[in-house]
Amino acid sequence: MLEEIDHVGIAVNDLEAAVKFYEDAFGAVVVHREVIESDGVEEALINVAESYIQLLTPMHDESPVAKFIAKRGEGIHHIAYRVDSCADALKSVVSHGYEAIDPLPRPGSRGTTVAFISPKSSFGTLIELVQE
Ligand code: CO
């Protein structure tokens, strides 16, 4: 069911500084940028083979990423697994008695369909399911 690691989400205060670090240190290339209004974040995606690093910065204090940084500081925010069907994967999680944050799949960035699983169920790691 888990096809690939789609991306690792990293919460940062200064998106431009974080992008500059990856560009300078690793010659990395930003392949996509997007403001995701529903999550209150701006992202920069950096390509790593078939996966991405997703640098995320909050747009305002109510953003879940702002709350994450306030509580735990900058750093790894979530891991995203690529799945064939977000709906099927979400059903599997819920039908086995585990807690989803999103009751139904919803639009993510770059035209994907996503759903988040609660870290309470997944041993402290926020999991995102991504269907391309
Ligand atoms: Co993500």
C-alpha cells in the first residue's frame, strides 16, 4: 500500500533561508512552490530522486505549522507516503481502529489528494498519505 516516501515535511521559520541552505550546501533545486491557504502554509519542494523535501513555513499564527514550531521548534514535521488510493489507505487506517486527522481525502499541494493520520495512533509521527 505504501508505494514510496513522497516527501519529508520540514517546518521552518524562514523559507528563503531554508531554500538557500539546500541550494548552497547541496546544489538542490526547488521544483515547486505553492501557498496552501487551507493549511496556512507556504511550501518549497526540493527534488531528491523520486521524492521531495517539503520546506514549510506558516503564513499566520493559526497555522498548524506555526503551532508546531511554537511547541517543538523547527524541524521534521511529517512524513508523507505515496499511495495508489488515498481513500483506500485512509479506510484501512480507520477500519483498524486508528485515528485519522482528516475524515476524508482532501486536496493537497501540486494537485495531489492527501489525508493526515494522527500521531497519537502512529507513535508520535504525523503521517500524510499522498495520492498523485
Ligand atoms: Co506534506
